[in-house]
Amino acid sequence: MTRLSPRTALRHTAGSLTAVVLLAAGALAAGAPAHAAGPEFTIGGAAETALHPHPANGSPQKTSLGITVDNPSEDEENGGYEGEITVTFDLSGVAGVADVSFGEDAGADCEVTGATAVCHDYGVYPGLSTLAELGLAAAEGGKDGASGTIKVTGSAEGATFVPFSTKVTIGGPDLVMKQLPFKQETVPGQVQPAPVTFTNAGTTAADGVLLTLMYSRGLELPERYANCEYTEGAGPQAGIPWSTALCSFPGSYEAGATYTLAEPLSVKATARAFHDTFVYRVNEDSAEQRAAQRAGARFDQGSGRALTLKKAPAALSADLDPRDNQQEVDFRTKNTADFAAYGDTATGAEGDTVTATIGFHNDGPAWIGHLRSGEPVATLDLTVPEGASVTGKPDSCRGVTAQGTYREEQLGAPRYVCETGMTVRDGADIARSFDLKITKLVRDASGAVTVRNTRLADPALPFDPKPANNTARLVLNGTGSQDSGGTADGSTGTSGSTGGDTEGTTTGTTTGTSGTTGGTDTSGASSASGSTGSSDSTAGSTGGGLAATGSSVALWASGAAAAALAAGGVLYAVTRRRTRQI
């Protein structure tokens, strides 16, 4: 008997876009659910896993298989299951096909006895969590094409588990995408050829291939091919401005052969290009692969000529090594974006509360996105006018001292800073509304509104050619001798103006909880609760409010994530287990 004692602590791993392919590609498989009065959890993982054949000499190459459990509860606070759970693995189906080991970082204690493994863990948090990490290697003497099934069941007092099984096969296609020699420093309008080339380095032929092309907002594919389908705005993360093309190539693509496009497609840097990413990936074609890539989005078929493949000089089911199916390139386009701040005006008597909306426009031509780091693009900085106190603020803004340092009490602060998301599109309007109580009537009371770099010590926006319009004013009880420098709609402002956007998502404000800063995700949805009055508004799909520190996108590292990532979705952080929200 082998006893494993994995660490139960959380592990967070941040990665580049390439981290996405560390997950096994493939749709999830699960048995039919059984109805039960208590909570019901679903066990999952990759539906199929391919193994490298056992080498004549040396140790076999291992493949990782993550087994997950999904708790469908949306209640992060009270939706977790607190009892002990038992997960049982029936390994008899892969005897002579695969050798199975259990990793030490999944959070469960596993005992392996013969062809059975039993793992014990405690608690099932809402959402997707990892139950166990399996290491699979082809068994010595296992023949190419041999396959078997691993069956997984679970049990816990008062709960029901939907069982899961996964097919394990020795050998298969191994599609390896070649890196293209792009020029990464570009100018608007520049077009580059993309002669996509891949090799099947596996042991069997691929039955059709699916080429996936993902490109951020500043790039475009000028042609629309008949065997490709296209969508805009769809991608692995909501609110991120990606476009996707899926191109199908039927036929058999033999092992050991290299294939390239008969005529290279083109990638163009548009007038709004700045920092952009192009992802190109190849997978064996299947209905499951297409569904994973579409992710529920609507795609339109191209109407031009067909894109075709041809066999190139040789360069030497489930993919043997999905880590090499994808390549990606970052482009830096010589371009600018004009961020123009606007303020507001409001009038009220002493004791009144008025609403004022401040913000900035991106007058382009470029869109700005920090897709790799996920960090905010800019900060909107407000100095509160004399004689006023903020009683309601947007969730994405935090109160600070007059010098811009930390302040615990969030309402009534002399200054507020509001970070954008990691993307600000061309034409976007970032609007933030504040409730201000007039504590003392001061004529022409004025506070500065500035859009700046996120680093206070280095406020200049490096991409902005017109720093003079980065500052406006919020004016209370003006006498006509001052104006705010424009509002969200370009006017001079009105009493009690709410301003805001015409397209974005409105979110609430904090109610004065000490130290609360709230926050929004990249789609602009609020994460705060118990709100009053003021709002975050984002027009033009700007990418939302306060970005998460270090990485603004998170996706669980196995299970359902595999469906979203099966053909090369983009990822900035991989999280193995979910923390409990308290």
C-alpha cells in the first residue's frame, strides 16, 4: 500500500498566455446526474487523455490529469459543503495500459491499494475545485493504440456525487505549431503574412484539423475565407476585446508530416493598434473541440475563397502533448491614444447632497490594453472641492489622504483615486459618479479631476500626445466665472448631473464600511454589496473598473476550464483551488 500526504495549502500560479496549454485539451465528460435531496456535486476532468508510448530505453513521459469537483452553488459565503468527502478511483480499466500516480499538491490524502485508490478531503467550496492530480505514463509493454478507462466516484454524508470516467489511450496525433517570424514592432496599416505551419509529431494520423486564430482589438484578418467562421468580442474572458476565427480542414493528416497554408493568411495592424496579441493554434477537429472554442458565441461563416493546406517537407483522438499546439506573438504598434478628462458642475444649498459625474474619454486613435500583466491602464484622480464631503462613491474608487496615501475611512476623504481595468478601448468613456454633501456653501469651489498613470510619482501617460487635456475640474456652486472643462456628453454640466455612459454596466457604491474599496471585474460587473447612490459607468466596453492585483483574469486549472481552453484560450492566472470567501 502506498500512502501519499499531499499539501493541503492553496497554490496560486501566475503564468503567461502559454500557461493555457498546460491543461489537457478536451471536453468534460460526466455521467447522468442522480436526483437527491442534499447537495449534488459533479466530478470532472478531461474526457480523453493520450500518452506517449513507452520508450525502448529510459523512463516514460508522464501526462498530468486533473480531477475536479464542481459545486454549482453561487453563494460564495454559505454555499460550501463542510463535511468529509471520499473519492474512489477504479484503475482496473487501465491495467497494462497506464501506470498511475497521485501528485502531492491537490489537497487530498490518497491511499493506493492495487487497482483502487481512495482519497479523503474536507469540504467542497462553491465553484470548481481540484480533487486530485494524477500522473499517467504508458505501461511497459503497452501497445500503441491500447486504451482503457479510469472511473471516479465520490461519497459524503448528505451529499450526492455525479460519477466521472476518462479514456486513456497510448499514442495518438501530436500537432505541433511552428512559430512564425513576425516583425513585432509595427505601424498602423502594416500587413504581415502568416504562413501557418504545423507538424503531426504523433504516432497516428489526425482526422481533420481545426485552426484557431485569436487576435486582440488592434489587429484584424483582412480576408474572410469560406471554410472559416468568425466572431468579434468572444474569448475565454468576458469583457476582453478578442476576435476569433475557426478554420476547418477535413482530411487525414499523417504522422510525421508537416503541413502549411497553400497561401499565407494576413494579419493587419489597424489604426487603433497599440499593444496587441495574436494567438494561433491547431487541434484535431471534432464537434467537442468546436463547441469548446465557440464558448456559446455566435460565429458567422466567411464567404470568400477557401483557405487550404499543403504538405511541406517533413520535419522531423487526443493530442499527445497539447503544450506545443499553440504559438502567440505580441505586437507593439507605434501609435497614440488621447485620454481627455472631464469634470462636472453641481449646485446646492448647505446641507444638500448632489451627484457629480467625472471621467475621461479615449479619443484614440489607439485602444490601450495590458493583456499580459492584467494591470490597470490609468487612474482617475479626484480632489474633493472645498466645503463638500463625499457620502457615496463608486466601488472602483478608494478614498486616500490629500497626499494620495492610505486612508482607512472611505467616505469623507479629501481625495479619491479610481483605477481602470486592464483595457480601455478607442472611443471609450470612463465615467465615475460621486454623491457629495455640501457641508459649507463655498462659491466656485473647485476640485481637480486628472487622468494619469497609475504610479503617482510618474503621472504622465506615455502613450498620450496631449497631456494638457488630462485635467479638468469639478465645480460646486459656480458663479459662471468657472467651468468644469466639459462633462461626459461634452456639455458644461448641470446641477445634480448624473452623467455616465450609454453602454456600460452600472454598479453600486459603498455604504461607508471602513476600509472597503470594492471592485469590478473586466466586464464592468460590480463585486460590492450594500450600495447607495453613486455608480461606476463605462461606455464603449472599456474593460471595467478596479482590476485585480497582478492578474485580472482567473480560470480554474482543470475540469470545466479544459472546455474553455481546449483549443487555446488565453489565460493570465491559473488557480488550483478556490479560497473560501469570508
